[in-house]
Amino acid sequence: MQSEFKREPVTQKIRLGVFLVNLWPHLTKPAVEQLIADKKVQINEQSARKAGQYLHPGDVVTATAPAALREPEHPLLPPPIPMTVLYEDDALLVVDKPARMATHAQYHDQEGATLAYQLKKHYPELVHVGGVGRAGILQRMEKDVSGLLLVARNNESYRALKHEIKRRRVEQTYSALVVGHLKGQDTITVPIGDSKRGRGIRRVVNAGRPVSTSYQVQRHYSSAGEAYTLLILEPDAARLHQMRVHLARLGRPIVGDTLYGSSRQPVLSDRLFLHLSVLTFYPPLGAEQVRVESTLPAALGSILRYMARPKYQR
């Protein structure tokens, strides 16, 4: 495989990984990390340490990268799940992510099936936004959850929207169906931390910063002798599995949640009944607040219609 050598001066403060992707747009995040590990990247004649280290004006980067390295087309992957853009301006997009689509790849061979991959294909300018591989996506959303995601179209917008999220000026409203009967409205406030059960599993812990999830009952349903409640949820933060852990603590796990609820899910087995339905924010290019809404996916709406049908006794 042919290699390409470059020696480039740095003109602004920037992360090394972003700088390298600017030089070679076809490089993936794992490829950048491998180049650094192989001592093929130097800063001022010294071997680079990591992709996240900052470069400063006056630094000189020398690097050698495979010239033929290209983003794979993934011909063996199933057809991509379609995404829908519900809002667009020069600074950002709001995308309606379907369930069963990951936002980012955990492993290199998953890249072609992600929202980030599709965004970069349709909006090539996103390849550098927010860091290597981020594709401008500002929120975390699990693969089995659907709904609205903010996507910045440039790094200035990314920083501005990140600041809005940190100040909690981006409001996220979810629709969720839980097992069991709840009444009225309330706020669950407990701290969440890592679980000893395994990586990526969360639990309520005594130490740590508490987070809150507010809920409001929308409607009650029943099916096969089991009660269900449709809720509107508003989390105050974006902690991993926050809403799932909070509702499971009440004994009202989200339908489809086999991790924090029952391993047997007669209603929904291939996703969570959790949908980010309303996103409210102030865009970087405007003073007026923007509200974007997403209707429930057809599969979830059909479950509610079935449960709402009159039950006749023979």
C-alpha cells in the first residue's frame, strides 16, 4: 500500500486528531489512533502522544499515512435504515433517528450502519465537526431508542449548542410506555452510577451527583391482564440509562427494557418504547426559540391503538 508524507505548520489551536483528518479526510478515528501508536506522527520532531492533544500556532506536524486508505463502502451490510431531517438551517440539522440505528460505531466494521455514517454521506462538511467521527451529533441516544437529535453543521455551531446543552437550555421531551399503573405527575431524583453487573449497566448509587427525571401521565392502557401507562418524560441531564434506571426503581420499567425490566417482554421485543418526541432549543443563527416535534413511529403507535381497542368478553 502506498504511503503519503506530509509536513504542515499549525496556524490555530486544534486537536491533533482533527488536524490529521483535515490533512487526510479519508482517515477514520481508529486509523488516526493507529498512526500515532505506530510513531508515524511527529510534532516538532517529537512523537505524538494521543489524538486528543492540542496543537498550537507555530507547531509543525509531520506524518505518514496510507494514501489508499478510504472509508469502506460496507457492501455486505443490510440496506441502511432511512433517517428523516425535520429541521435544517445553515448552522444545524434536527434528525429523526429510527430505532435499531446506532449513532456512532463502537467498532470499525459497524461504521456503515450508523447515523454518523449516513450524515457524512449526505452532508460531507460534517466529517470534521465536533471531533473525529462525531459528524456533528450533539446528543447521546441509544440504538434501541428513536427520536430527535441535534446535529451541528460546523464547529462554531457545535460549541454554541454544546454550551446550550450544558446550561440546560435544550429541552428534551420523551414519550414512554411503562409496565404498570402510575398516577399524576412527579419527579424522580436519585444519583446514578456504574453497576458491578457489567460495563454499560447503571444503577442507583448513594454517592454521586443526583439527576432528575420528571414524568406526567398521559393515558392508561391494558393488555392481556397487564396494566400500562403512557408517560411524558423530561430528564434534567443526559446520563446513560437515566430514565430507564429511574423508572425501574419505581417498579415501572419501560416496555421493551430487558436490561432493567423483565427478560420476557410480550409487548415489544426489538426496541424500547422510548421516543424523543419534542426538542426545544435556541439556534445559533436566530434569537427565536425553535420547537421540533416528531410523531410516534408507526410500530409504537400501532401498539397503543391495539391496547385502546374495546375488550369484549365472550
